[in-house]
Amino acid sequence: MIELGRLRALSAVATYGTVFAAADVLHCTPSAVSQHIAKLEQETGTSLFEKDGRRLRLTEAGRLLSEHALLVLGAVERAEAALAAHHGTVCGRVAIASFPTACRALVPLALKRLAKEHPQLDMAMLEANPHQALDLLARGEADIALVDEWPGISLEFPPGVTRTALGEDYADLVVPSKHPLSARKRPVRWSELTDERWIASTPGTICYDWVTRALPGVRPAFLVDEFETQLNLVATGLAVAMVPRLARISVPSGVTILPLDPMPSRRISVVWREASGRRPALEVTATALRQAWEKRVTASG
């Protein structure tokens, strides 16, 4: 009988391409992964990997077994979730992977509620951009992910996940209080902003990609990921920025917030693996995140 540990090693090496990467994901030593693969090859009487430069590539037999390994591991996770649901037990470890704004604006509210209502939960949080959060979810290092999606910049959701939208987070233009636009009574069109000095998130982030698509040819003068820092820079009179409402927990003096036309928005979603969806611990965590969203939206509205 093939042991689950060996199937997990096979799946991890197949996904990440090296024994060292698989060991990192599985939280064990590379030699332990190698031993699992060697024993699996001995038990199945076939080679499962072949070298491809510095990486390992599945053989045809390895690919076949890897596909079935995913089914088996998913079935085990579903069985564990179903058993937890049967007992109705809200316990165990739940790790949330979240994009930075939600780490500051939503997750603390959810964690506070969970600590009060379900003290037996062992909660953890990992700050990660949406692409990283989905990868952590697929690897099993996170149990639930909070991600943001801007129009025209789609995320690649891994197979076997479920997502539910919390809602739309709208963004506004933030300018220094002495800026000529600060007295504007109507929304500002994007075409009016091409000559402004901009503050934006760093290249490679979804927010940076969206701003540079909305303003073709514009090169932001200041690249800062933390929106609170962006707001403080705007307050000095140096530049303008587009800041989502979820990120505006506190607004410094010296800035004016103006609506944009068209008004940009990003969709905030909660994502988890289908196989673990029936875990009561995940259900209460998702509910706490939704309640945190509703509270924050009400406060900012």
C-alpha cells in the first residue's frame, strides 16, 4: 500500500521541480523527500522522475501517479473536513494569507472576533500579494486567502479552489490640499492627470499595473507599497495618488480626496480549497472576514 507521505512528496516535487523546494513546502529535510521518492519508485517498480537540468521532470509513469496522488490527497482532506463538520468542532490551526491592505484593515477585526468567540482556534496570518497568497493556498501553507482583483488584471486561480466576493473596494484621487484640483466639485477625469507627478505602488504589484494602464506613458515619481505612506507623501505636496477606500483607515491633514471618472474599483474575495471547505474552522473564519468587511465598509461609507 502506498503511504500518504510518499504521495505528498511526489506531488510536491512534481509541483515545485526540486527536492529542496519540496522539502521547504513539506517542512522536512531534502533527504526525507528523496527517501520517500526512492521508496515509492521501489514499490511501484518504475522511475517517476528524470533530470531536466537542475530540475526534476515527471516521467509518463510519474505523471500518471501524480494525477492520482492529487485525487487521493484531495479525498483525504475532504474526509478530514467532513469529519470535523460531523463533530461540529471549531478548532485547529487556520492560516490566513492576505494582501497588505486587508492585513491592516480587515484581518485584525476578524482575528479579534474569532479570539473572543472561538478561543480554541489557533490562528495565523501571512502577508502576501494576491499571486503569492494563491500559491500559499495551493501549497497548503495557507488555509484561506484574501485577494484583490483590479479590472483587466486577472488572477490565475489554482484548480480545486472556491472563492466568494466580499464586495467592491472603490478608489479615489488624493491630492495636496493646495492643489488646483482640490476645489473641484465634479469628478476628475483620468485624462486630466497625465501631467501630474504620481505616487504608485512598486512595479509588479497589481495596483501599479492598474495605474500605469489607466495612465499610459506615465512613470510614477514615487514607488511606495504602503498606502499610509502614500497619503503622507501627498500631504507634503509632492505628488498625487490613487488610494482605495479600504486603505484609508486614517487620513492625514493636508490632503483632499476627490472622486475619479470613471471610478476605479477592485474586487475583494475570500478563497479556500474546495476539499477543506466543510471545516467549521474555515466557515467561521470566512464569516468573521465578511463581518469585518461589512463593518469597515459601513465605517468608511
